[in-house]
Amino acid sequence: MTLAEIARVIGADLHSVGEPEALVTAPPAIDSRDVVPGGLFAATAGARVDGHDYAAKAVASGAVAVLASRPVGVPALVVEDVQTALGVLARHVLARLGPIVIALTGSVGKTTTKDLLAQVLERHGPTIATDRSFNNELGLPLTVLRADATTQYLVLEMGAGRKGDLTYLTGIAPPQVGLVLNVGAAHVSRMGGRLADVAAAKGELVEALPAGGFAILNADDPYVMGMAGRTKARIVPYGGSAGVRAENVRLGDLAKPSFDLVTPSSRARVELDLIGEHQVGNALGAAAVAVTLGLSAGEIADGLNAARRRSPGRLEVFERPDGITVVNDAYNANPESMRAGLRALKAMAGGRRTVAVLGAMGQQADASRARHRQVGRLVADLGIDVLIAVGPGDPVEMAREAESAGVTVRTAENTAATVRLAAGLLEPGDVVLVKASSEIGLSACARELAGG
């Protein structure tokens, strides 16, 4: 599209633009370091950095113009709100291209499932998928605007921190296929405080599906199956005894699961290169989507078997030269993902000593203290050998619960103290899980421990 065409679509004023007919031939970026020649630079203002200050640098790096909320002294499309304009542009471009749009949401497992599904579909047609967890009001339009006329499948992870978020995102990219993985306590404090409130927010995805579309619902989650009455689309359950299900589940070396993928027409053996039995559910969600798109069990299994972890901070394994295994699962945390991570730690360790480095789970509302105590109890019930609880507040409650049940417990105030403590505590052969909500910053701790 030309700058003039884009301006008409988003209602922008052109400033310092000498060539209104200049073509934009590459996707936009919100980081000046990611600018691609021929693209746009979207200048957004964050808490610490204002993209407008990098407008000249972006143009010097090849941006045709800057999408901005004020004139910036270089070619610019000036709008009232950059984020809104990106969404409008993405909706316009998507309508022109017409790929199959697959949207997925859930409290846990979204990014892993998205990565698995993308790797299955890439074998059968040009596929664009959300990068890492860029699943919000900025990340989603940026993903859409990476698509081109050859794109067959557009796989969009959609995050919801509040009610109305999915209505907004599906308004930008209306899906034909929608997958809901589960309903858990992630973001529960911002959605009303109850799991029913989380389900109400997540169900906005299936409400956006057309009558000819498919709602892929987890049969093992009653909150998810309760969404069946909220959509005009055809219901496709997976899991349990549904048409798409797993049989003969086994855990192999490093707790990597394998299972028989059963579909309505065939079956095939899947051996995942991922850690934890909970990955079976993620793989089934991806498989159920692929079944609705016409793939056979064998084709799906081939894609799943070849799939690798693409996004960091999610049960990411590092083997140190001294025999210590560090598992970085610190991208985020909630009660459901804590349970999955701790069970994976125990399963992959075998007879080796286990060390759990755990920080706070955010956004747990009034139940936060009780839920952290439950995690401490699970640490004990699973027989985890050592718990390092990081930070004040609820992690202290977690530590007390675990210690009262006989677990060896250490505490640390912050990431730096955790690294120092762990360095003196770890022994060759240990398996270490590092997990907390992302704002705690334990990913940096995991990286330092892995480099030890």
C-alpha cells in the first residue's frame, strides 16, 4: 500500500511526506532496532521509552514513514492513537488477504500450543503465527501485518487480562476457528475474582466465531465446555473420550510424553520433544484444530513429532557441564502452571535431587495467600528436596507451608540474592526448576544459573 492509501484507511494526516505514493512493502515494527527497510515504524509511548524519540533513527534504518501521534520531523502518518490505528490497518489488510484465521486462548499453555500448531500447519501451507507471547492489542495487529498474499494460515494467540480484551482482538482479526484450552486463575483478580469470571472473558472468543466456523473446546475442562452455548459455530471437543483424544500416554526420558493420537478417521503415535505430561493436552488442542482443517492423524503426528520449543522461558532446559540441569519456566506463573512445572520437575529428575526456585504468582486476588500455601504443600507432597522461595509476602507463606511438611527451605529477597544462594547450594546432578510470574524477573536468575 502507498502512504496515501494507508492514511485514508486509518484517518491519518501526512507530515513531512514528500512522496505520498511511496510504497510500504514490509511489516511495521515498534522497536527501531527491528525496522525492516520498506516498512513502517510505529512510535508507541511506554512507561520508560517513547518511540517518537527514535523516529529519525527508524527512518535512517529504512522505514518509509513513522506512524505517530505527533509530528516527528521525518515522514509521518499522524493519528490520535497509534495502537488503535494499527488495529484498523490490520483489519483492513486481513480483509484484503483472506487467510484462514485461527485464534486460541486459555489461562495456561497458549504459547506452547500456538507454537505446536504453527509447526504442524507450516508443513501444509504458508503460515504466520504470533511471535513468542505477543498476544495483546499491539502484538496481534503486528502479527496480522506480517501476512501477505501467500499466507494460508494465520495462527493468532490471543491474551485476555480483562473482560472485553478478546472482543477487541477478535474485532481486529475475526477467526474462523477458535480454540479454548482451559480456564484457570491467571489474571483472575482483574476479571472479577472468580473462575466463572475468567470463563466469561475467555468465552468472548467463541462468541466471535461465525456459524460456519469451528469452536475447539477442551472436553476435560467444564468451564470451557460451558462455552458451547455461547457460539454459533460447530462444537469440536477434544480430550477425554472425544473424537480427538490421547490414548496410551507414557513419559519417557526427561519426562517427555508420548501418546496415541486418535481422530475420528485414524490414529498415529506422537512423541513430543517437550517436557511434562501436561503437554499432551496442548498437543491435542493443536491436533483438534488441524483435524478441522482436513489433516489426517498421520500428518498431524508428523508435525508434532518434528516440533521443537520455539518460545523461551517455558520449561526451557539447560544442561550445565557439571551435570546440573536448570529448567527455566519463569516466563509466567499461576496455580495451574505451577502444578504442571513442579510435576514435570519431579518426573524428569528420576532419582536426582530436585530444587525448586519459586517466586510469587501475580494477580491471584484475595485467594493469593491460600494459593501460595497450596503450592508449598504440593512441593512437599511431590517430595521436592529443596525449595528456594524468592521475595517477600506470599512466597514466605509458601515457604512456611513447605517447611512445616519437612521440605528443606531457603529464602532470598531478590534475584541477585537467589543466584548467590543457589550457587552455594547446588550440587552436581541436581535438577533445578525456576518459576514465577514474569514481573518477578526470575528468568534472569535462570539464565545466570544455566550459565554457571
